[in-house]
Amino acid sequence: MSIRRLPAELINRIAAGEVVERPASALKELVENSLDAGANQVAVRLHAGGLEQIEVADDGRGMAPDEMRLALERHATSKLPGDAIDRVTSFGFRGEALPSIASVSRLTLESRARGSDGWRIEIDHGQASGEEPAALPPGTRVRVQGLFDKVPARRKFLRSPRAEYAACLDTVKRLAMARSDAGFTLDHDGRRILTLAPAEPPARVAEILTHELERHGIGIDCAREGMRLTGVISLPTFNRGVADRQFLFVNSRPVKDRLLVGALRGAYRDLIARDRHPIAALFLEVPLEEVDVNVHPAKTEVRFRDPSAVRGLIVGGLRHALDEESGRSAAREQAAAPVMWTTGAIYDAALNRHPREGGDPAKQENWVPAFAGMTGVAEDHRLFTQPPAARAEAADEPVPRFPLGVARGQVAATYIVAEAEDGLVIVDQHAAHERLVLERMRSARDGGTVARQALLIPEVVELEEPDCDRLEGAAADLAELGLEAERFGPSSMLVRSVPAALGKTDIAGLLADLAGEIADLGGPLSLRDKLDLVAATIACHGSVRAGRVLSVAEMNALLREMEITPRSGQCNHGRPTWVKLGHGEIEKLFGRR
Ligand code: ADP
Ligand code: MG
């Protein structure tokens, strides 16, 4: 067997197999070239999903005729001035896209550098087929026709024009998000699909994902070890059956990297079912020496020097944002109608410029995620992955006139579902009970009759010395609430009694929380305010936890006590303890109104 050198044409075609799999990947290379050429405006025109024709026109710096000829040669690039391949900031650097595409299509390259005339070069499946002057505005226009027409092996793997079009649209969106400073238009079969004016990144992302993240987004901005992560992600309750709305960028380069996708998954772990996917546009900026972009012909994957640091930043940053939002969105719920349960974060301002068409808040699509939020963004995220766990009670007796209705069942051992005369009531049992305990303690204290429960055997609690100092300093206040604790050596406290309202309690945990609370308060709060907050901490320890199964009698007792207790509509952290869906709202949900 003799070894022979492959002819240039064949080499280009082999490269084409790697760089250009389908119209969308050719389109990606062309738009990247336009952006690398400093274009402010990129116009894309497709016919039949790019199978018949792909055209990309830009107003970038253009090329002189001899540069154009060079550009069509393999491994010819203007983007690596030295040999510093580890420091590239342009999209391209391999110099194989144009010759590869030209080897499997009919390609027309037209270009005009500023201050000179335009020129046109035509290539037919790798063969030069003509050159001539051309009239065009400064910039470059590339037209690709009949991609893979003469490469049956490839042609076979192409999908319908519709599917290829979808992939092209996705490509344009990704690049438009990566480079929001440039304007874009996209036409398909003569119809204008996209018009994007130059914008700031959040506004660009919002414009492209507006319907998705208008109300269900969380803004991200975090940094660690020289890396920075910005962007927007969806609330866990706003998810999709396919992972097609995840836009990830490394130093402005759109990537589909396994590590990043995995980190995104990891951040939502136990917040979202395994077969559901969040929506995200995330921009990671890392020092150039931390990342190798030359690991994939199409440059869609990257390799990090320290993958675990990248993962840590993403999982940690997103997790933090998701945790914060779970409290925040719930806290707004009661003020607004239930339809507004989930809310956008820092991108609101930008999003508001593109109000949702026909923004009727009662539309079904708003409800679906809102309803998911009802059972979801609670304190126990594991609820999402648990099988349904509702119990229901027979509903044959008439509903008495209680504002919060009568208990009909319990959902996920966390929410009480009650039927009232005018609607459906859902109560967060832990939040509600916590409030009741607090109010009980407060009124007992005001009446000077806090019931305390002496411990048979006083309990010794080990704590850090500063925490002991704090508790010792507050001993008199705590005693007023029924908690008698005294210093017992440098790093322990001796507890003699606890508030009777508490029942059986984890005393060590309570003292640690109280010490933290007192440290946080420190400032110029009145004694009364301090006592209130301390009482709240105590109450939290004494209340019915989410996850406890309640009897119908217990549920109804809780509802009745809520009705006569002041401020029972809010838990001690400002979140609602119950919500009501009026009959009218239920009817709207089912389109009966
Ligand atoms: P690469 O982008 O990796 O350099 P390409 O084959 O995509 O390789 O392009 C080869 C060269 O052609 C580029 O380096 C650039 O100098 C030139 N070029 C390609 N497209 C354009 C364009 N739209 N405007 C100006 N120059 C371009
Ligand atoms: Mg290129």
C-alpha cells in the first residue's frame, strides 16, 4: 500500500465534514466572520431553511481582491497575528470555514474594503468559476447555494427545510446574544423574521427570550477567582420539556459545553424534575489562559484549566440566586393577585420595554407557572420530586361560614387545602403555625403571664464563647419570654426552663439561633423590638414543621385559631401564610369566564 498526499479539494471536503454539518453550521461560520470583521449590522437571508441558499451580508471592514483569494485558501486567516493561539478573542482562527464551505456548495464571495471598489469571486464545489468587479456597499456578502447537493453522504443526514430553518434561527439568536452591540436581521423565504437593533446584553437577551423570562427570570451576577458569571435564569417553576432555551457563552463565544450544561443542571438539582429543563442565558468571563477554545472544529466546546472552579462558580452562584428568589417571590405573592406569583428580577427594566402582547394577567399561560409556584417555591424543595401525597376529606356537609373555610385535605404534608364559601384556601401549615405561636407568646408576655416549662434536668448547651456572651447579656429579656438560661463556664449555657408554648424543642439549636439573632440585631433596636424578634426565633422552633401529617381536627383547629389571631396572614418572615383563589378566579382558570 502506498501513501499519497490528498488533493487540496479532498482535504477541504473532509474538513467541511467537521466544520459544516448542516446549513446552520455554515451560517454560524459566516456570521462569525462578519462579527470578526467588525460589522455593526449583519443581514441574514435564508431560503428553504438554508438548504437552497444562505446569504450573509455585513458592513464590516471588507477585503481587497487578493485578500479574498487568500481567504478561500485553506488555513489562511487574518486572525492570528503571532502564533498565540491561546490568546484568541475572535470567533474564528482556524482558517478553514470558507474553503470548507466552498468545497461542498456554489459559493459567491463579494467584498469591498472602504475606499476601494467591490469584487466578486465565484467557486463551484472547490473550483474557481469566475471573478469580476461587483457593485456593493462597503462590507462583505457571502452567498452559499445548494449546500451538500453533490455530497449525497451528507445530504442524507439533512432534515426538512423546517428543521434546518429552526437550527439556523437558533444559531442567529445565539450569536445575537453573544454580540448585542451589533444589529441583526433575519429573513426566511422572503419574510422578515428578526430585527434586532444594537442593545445592551440584558436588553438583547430580553428581546430574544422576552416571552419566557418576562416575569419568571432571575438576574445573575457573581464572581469568583477572577471569573465572572452574568445573565438570567428561569425560576424553577418556569421550565421546559426540552433543553432548547439554554444559551451559554464563554468570553462571548456561544458554546454547547457539557461541563456548563452539567453545572446548570446541578444548580437546579432537586428544584426541578429530572425530565424538565430551566431556561438560561449565562455569560461566563474567564481569563484567556484559563480556557482552551481549540478543542472542537466548530469551536462549540471549550476546555477549562480548572473545571471544578468553573463548576463551583456556576452551581454556587445560581443556587444562591435561586434560594433568594424562592423567598422573594413568595413574599410578593399575597400583595399581588395569585396570578402574579412569580416575578422577574434585575432585568425587569429592560423587559418592560417589550410588554407582552395582550398582557391579560388571567391568561392560562400565566397561570400554569403560577400554580406550579404554589406548591413549589416553599421551604422544602424536595417536594418537587415526591409523588403526589394529597389526602382528601368527604365534602358532603354544607360549608359553614368560616372565613378560612373547612379543611378538605392536606397536600404534600405541607399545605392545608380548605373550602370556604367564596373559594379555595391554601394554607402553609408551618408558616401559619409559627405565626400563631409567636402571637401567643406576645400576648402572654404583654399580660405578664408567660407560661414557662421548667426542665426536669437542666440542659447544658455548648456554644462559642462570643455566643455565650450574647445570650448572657440578654438573659433577663429571654427570661421574660420564658427562657431561663445562665452562663455555665466559658463556652456553655445552662438552660433551666423554656416557654411552654414551645413544647418539646431542640434546645441547643434554639440557643444557637438566638445567639445569631442577637448578634445580628446589635444595633439601636428598642427592647420591645428585640423581644419580638427573639420571640419569632423561638416560635419558629416550636411550630409544626412542613412535612408533618395533620389530622382533620388539627387542621380545622389551626384554621380557627388563625381567624382570631391578629397578623396571622403573614408568617414571621413576611411571607403569606395562606392564599385564597376566589370562585371567579377558578372559573377564569378553566376558561369559564
Ligand atoms: P477564520 O475565520 O478562521 O480566519 P475563515 O475561513 O472563516 O477563517 O475566513 C478566512 C479569512 O477571511 C478570515 O481570517 C478573514 O480575514 C477573511 N474573512 C472572511 N469573512 C470575512 C468577512 N465577512 N469580512 C472580512 N473578512 C472576512
Ligand atoms: Mg471564520
